[in-house]
Amino acid sequence: MLDSEPEAVLGPFSSPNARATSWASALAVLGEAEVFWLSTVRPDAGPHVTPLLAVWSLGGMCFTTGGQERKARNLERNPRCVLTTGTNALTGVDVVIEGVAAVVDERSEREQAVADFERKYGAHLTNPAGSWYGLGDAVIAGDTRLYRVAPTVGFAFGKLPTSSQTRYTWPSR
């Protein structure tokens, strides 16, 4: 797991008076975002993008999927992927996390990630009327795959009124 904070460096395409977005601010965006976009590579090398729920947990970005879904099959062949989220507006901050996805096998880690998902998404996961009720139990039991994306690089794109491009890099493991 990744416990260290990444180095944040302001990119060259930032406004002259811009400041790097702190990692704490980027984590806040990740924590507040409800929808993420996962990009993977198909066997024919074409792109595949899909929306999903995700949470920062276990030192990386975590998401779930069924073993026969396109994203799971893509990740079996090529575990490199990208998760993106943001405001879908010209203001605010968008965050991109690039990394390598791996299935989380340890039950205690799946339990921790499920607790983080339930804390973030609340009744959507915990209420019997919720859209994804029962997902936590399926993840803990191992019936639904839980992936953790170990970040290799990340970006925060600050938008109007001051544009900034912050690059995050983590120490080598």
C-alpha cells in the first residue's frame, strides 16, 4: 500500500500567478466526487471508458466490477488504467489518477475498502432501497471484484478563474 504523500509540482501550462494544488485538496475532490471515469485498453489496443463509483482507500483508488465485465477483462490483459473525475464545468478542479490496477485479495482489505465506500456513498450502498445495496457484502465475500489502482502519477487541473496543472508523483516502491 501507498502511505506516502506525493510530490506536487506546478506544470508549465499554468497561469503565471497559479499555485500547485495541494494533495490534500486533490484528495478532497476525490472524496466528494460521486462519479469517476475509468479508462482501460481493449485487447485490440482500442480505448474503453466507463463511469463507476470509486473511493480513495488502501492507499489508492478502489472500484468494483464483475469478473466478466469488459473493464475486468481489459485489466487482466493490461492492468494500466486511468481514473478521472471533476466538476464537468469550467470552474473547480478535475483530478486524474494514472496507475496499475490489481485485485484486492485480502479479506481485511476488502472490508476496509467497503467501509470507505459505505462512508462515502451512504444509503446508496447501505439502504435496502439503495441502487447498490448488497454490493458491500458481495465484495467482502469475493463475489464481486475489488480493484485497487496503485497510483504512478496524478494530475489536478485547476480551472477558471486561474488555470493550473499540478503533477503528483509518488516515491518509488
